[in-house]
Amino acid sequence: MNSTNTSIGLRVSLGEDARVSVVHDASAPWTLRAHPAPAPIAGWCVLELTRKAATLDRLTAQESQEFGLILSKVSAAVREATKCERTYVTCFAEVYRQVHAHIAPRHESDARTQGWAVADLYRQVQSGSMAPADQAAHEKTFQLIAQSLRA
């Protein structure tokens, strides 16, 4: 597994099949990982708080500030790596009840990524009714995102 800490309190990690083993590291309270296979779109990431907290209102003041800063930096890195026009951020914590956010590239030319259609795409890929992103392309894109964050 490749893992690097950045200067913004973020651990960027890519393991086998774009999965990551989250290691509790006090120097990096946040972990960014590539969405595990099957990923709906190349470049889809998940930002997770290392410490256990179920909801956003359970964040400390410092974690709340870091969350905003890191989301901004990750969004810029995703845009740079995927050449998308913008990113979508979702934070449900319904099935996995831990503070985490999905960062998904939104491409003007791909109607599957526009508005709530991206949620439909996610469900279709998870159910197997639609093909996921190419895994090699997804991993390569995540490596580009990680490089951008390290810069």
C-alpha cells in the first residue's frame, strides 16, 4: 500500500484494488482514499475522519475547519486530475455511520454525472446493472489526485 501524509492533516493512501487500510495516525486525522471497486467514475474519492464520529456535529472546531480546507483542496485536485468542470460532495453516513464525504467528478459532457443522476449512477454500479469505471484508469486517476495534493 502506498501512503503519504500531506501538510494539511491528510493521509492519502492507495492500496490493492484502490482499497485502503485506515491506520489511526494522530498526525493525520483525515484519510483520503480512492472509492473502492466498483467505482462509478474514475477519480471518485472518499474523505474520512480517522477518529470515530458518526455525524458532522460531532466534529471538533479544528476538525470542522480542516474538513472545509481539505474538501477544497481535494476538489481542486480531482478537477485537475479528471479535467472535470466541478465536483460534487455528498455526506450521508447512513450505511457506514462514520463521518466521511464522497467527492465525485462532474463532467458537463457526461449526463450520468449531472445533478442527482450521479446518485442513480452510483446505485446502478453498486447493483451491477451498469458497468463501473475502468479500475486501472480509476487507480491512475487517484494517483494523479494524490500527486496534486502532495505538491
